[in-house]
Amino acid sequence: TIRTIDPIGHIGSALIHPLAFALLTVVFSGGTVWAWPLALAALLARLALKMQSDHALRQPHHDLWLLPFWDIVSFLIFVASFFSTRVIWRGFSFTVDGNGLLSPVQDE
């Protein structure tokens, strides 16, 4: 729905996926020497942010090794958002029209 209501903002939200873009840089550069430090910096920055957030919220640092996988899945969900007008919210399916209006999907 954000894609329909604020398309520029939706595209701009790509900026919250630096690790995915850094890994894509490694892939599309053929693994050149300059791309790896970029990916490492993105990974370390993400881990630091997660640890600081956990500390501020007094949460334990569990499963940090899963963070890169979650970031990749999150990026794939973001990319998939450009290819669908269907939303599942609280177990109910809706379609989103050009004005951002949700309409329930009839059972097939």
C-alpha cells in the first residue's frame, strides 16, 4: 500500500538495505578486491546497530549470526513488493487498487 500512496518514498526505502546492496556489488563486480571491504563494512555496521538497539532496549544478543540472512530475506520481500498488488493482513487477502484502497479478495 505504501508503494501506491507514496511511490517515491517506497523506492527510497531501498536505503534501509545496505547489506543486500553491498552483496549485490560483490556479485556484479565479479568479487573485485574493493567490493569485499564494502560488504564487510555493511555487515559490521548492521551488527553494531543491532547490538546497540538490543542494549538500549535491554534485550539479549541472541542469534546475531542470523542477521545477514534476515536482511537478505527482508530485501527479497522489498523487491517482491514491486510485483504484486495483493496484501495478506491478519489472515485475510486484499488487493490494492491504484488509489491505495484495499478490496477483499473473494475465495476461489
